[in-house]
Amino acid sequence: MKNVYEVLREKEQQLVTMQKEVDALRIVAPLLEDEVKTPAPISQQLHQANAKKGVLP
């Protein structure tokens, strides 16, 4: 059986790690959302060129 204090320490460390991950996602999520709303210029150019050639995505 594990020591209860060891389990508590592990869970606290997991909580710290998860909080860092959540903070990072809060920073990145708006950037990714903007990227989805506004396609990159290269992507637009490729899409337009393929459309002219009759190539479907």
C-alpha cells in the first residue's frame, strides 16, 4: 500500500502540471481560432490556383 502523503504529493504535482497545460491552452486557443477564421494567404493562393486548374481539394 502506498503512503498517503506520497499519493497526495503525486496528485498535487499532477494538478500543477494540468494547470500549466490549461494556461497554455488559454493562450493558444484564441490564436488557433483566428487562424481558422482567416486562412493563410498561401493557402488561399493554392486554393485559387487549384480551382482554376479544376483540381478539387
